[in-house]
Amino acid sequence: MYVEEKDMNVNIQRVTCHELVHACSAHLRLPAWLNEGIATLTVDKFSGKPTIRHETLKFMGDFLPKAAPPTYREMSRTGMEAIVYHCVRGYWLVRYWRKNGPVF
């Protein structure tokens, strides 16, 4: 799901940025998919390059979720493919909204 980054220092910066977004937005109590989408897109903006592989768009089209997006509490009982689907879906939706929607 992620674009490979071999430089460990860059990876540490990306993870730190991602987790800081979660820490700063925790009070908003956003759905997990939206929270992940915002955090991941923020990493894109911070690093100046995509974090999520473009091929995940095809995965989203091929995967049919069996349930509504999970909450953070439900994540541990959710299959890996469903977790990836909802996180990637959040990323692409937030990316679309940022580009095409009102001020984000």
C-alpha cells in the first residue's frame, strides 16, 4: 500500500509527521478512515511526494468490503484487506476533496 522509501531517516520523519497529525486531531473524534486519510495526505504534503501507491486505486475497485468502515476499537477484529481498503479509501477521498472541494 505504501510507496517504498529506503532511507530510514525519511521513514522516521514520515511516521513522526503522521502520528503528530493524529495527536493534534484526536479531540475531533473523526472516523478512523478519515483520520488516516488526513494524516497520510499530510505526510505527502510534508515530504513533497506520494505516500500511497497509485495501484491502490485498482485494489479499491476490486475489493468489496463486507461491513461499514471499522472504528479504531474494531480494527483488531477486522481483516487486513479491509483495514487496507478503508485506510486507502480515506487517503484517496481526502486527496480528492483537497484538490476539488472547498478550502480544506
